[in-house]
Amino acid sequence: FRFARWVARRDRFRFFGSRKRRARTFLAMTTAMENLATGVGPVKRERTEIVPVNNQGTSLPRKKFFRARAHCNPLSDSTFPVPLRPDAYDWESHYPEFFAKHRKKSADAEASGDAAAGPYSPPLVRFADVGCGFGGLLVRLSPLFPDDLAVGMEIRDKVSQYVKERCVALRREHPGSYENISCIRTNSMKYLPNFFQKGQLTKLFFLFPDPHFKTANHRRRIIQRSLLSEYAYALAVGGIVYTITDVEELGRWMAEKIEEHPMFERLTEEECKADPVVPLLFTGTEEGQKVERNEGNTFLNVFRRVEGPK
């Protein structure tokens, strides 16, 4: 019965597919039938070299091992752990070297009798890149602000895993550097207040977010009137919100929503030029570099968190 089934499959493939495919299939099945008839099994070739699935431990991780969809529905239910409150989250697991240095510095200050040192308090994350992608901006921010912790927030599992491994690989290749950046997988539209205390952040980035072109999907956009109050809650007074996109309609959408909110005001052109972060927004991310290669237009909006009405 098994032999007859092979014959039927071989004959069926004679008439379907391209000529080369038919020839390859016919030859492979004929060989398999001969081996089956003579009792000879398939020849197993010995692997002389084991190719690693990833190059972790030798260099930076490669994106081809972390393929993911370009878009994700932020309104769908995702299964990942979320802290009940900000102080319940283990940030030290993301920045072990940074926390160790900060703890040692605090202990030395206490041992020297420095009254201004006070009791030890763990460092807090000050920069958040929402939808960080492959972490290009985090890598550029790390040497620019070595004393501030920055985190990328990415909803896609494979992409967030890539950024984590990228940060670990950079620390391994450059000892003493890139100890202040990491990434967490979460949905910022739902759980941002679960990670950050009131007024904790000083910089919040929304770089090249998903435009969600369809009108029915506009509620999936990361900048919404209802979400801006949460962003204002996490931002300290004087904190900066950076948004940039290559979609003109989305750029207008984000600018209008933020301008209408009473707790944000737009930065002037002079203030934007004086900000060292602004040049990184154009080419600091993979999406920004793609837009530059294609000679596309970008639409930048920078706003400051203000006190707001009493």
C-alpha cells in the first residue's frame, strides 16, 4: 500500500507544476521508491560544522533571527506580565551594572559622612521610547546621557527580545558603556502608569508610530486625547514630548491633539535647535534612516509639559 501511494504521488506530480519542479519531484520520488523497494533508507549526511541559530555571545544579534510583523493591534489582549504599581517592577534586572555602581556610590557617600547623601534610593528611568522598534534611538541616547536610564517600550515580542539582546551585546563589546538602556515588552496604550510614577519621566518619544490609515483604525493611534493625560501624568513639569513621522496627515493629527491639551505647549524653533536630542530623531532610528534613504519628508513636533490649569 505504501509503495502504491508513492507511485500515485509520483505520477500525479508528472503533470503539475513547472518543468523543473516536475523533474526534481519525479527524480526524488523515483529514488525514494527504489530505496523503499530495496530496503535501503535515506542516507544521512554528517554535519561537519554546527551553525548556531544566533550569533549571541560573539557579536550583535542579527535581525533575520527576530522576524516580526510590521504592525500590531494595540487594542487586542496580549499575554505578558504587568506590574500592579511602578515600585513593584524589578528595574534592576534590566540595568544590573548601573544599579551596582549607583549603590556603591551611595555607600561611599554614606561612609564618608556626607549628610547630603541621605538614604539610598534606587535610580529611576527618565527617558521612555514608546514603540522603540529595534532600539536605534536608545543606542544613540546612551552615550549622550550616560547618567540617565532610558527604556524602550515595544509591544512585539520578537522585536523587544532583539533590543534586549542588542543592549547586552553592546555592554559586552564595550565594557562600562550602554549600561543605562534596556527594553520591556508591554502595551504603552494600556499600561504606561503601571511602570512610571507621577512626574518620573523627563523625555517621552513617539518616533514614526504606526499611522493606521483607515478611519476605523484611528483609535489605535498612539496619540489620542484620552491618552495624553496619562502621558502628562508620567512626565515631570518641563519634560519634553518628541513626535516625528513621515506621514503628513498623521503629523497634523498628533500636533492638533497635543496642542489642544492644556498641559502641553509647543517648543519654539530656537528651543528645538538648541536641544541635542532633536538631530537624533531624524536618523537615530531605523525608520528614520529608511525615510532618509528614500528622500522622504518628515514632520517633527516637540512639546513641553506645563503645569496646566489649577
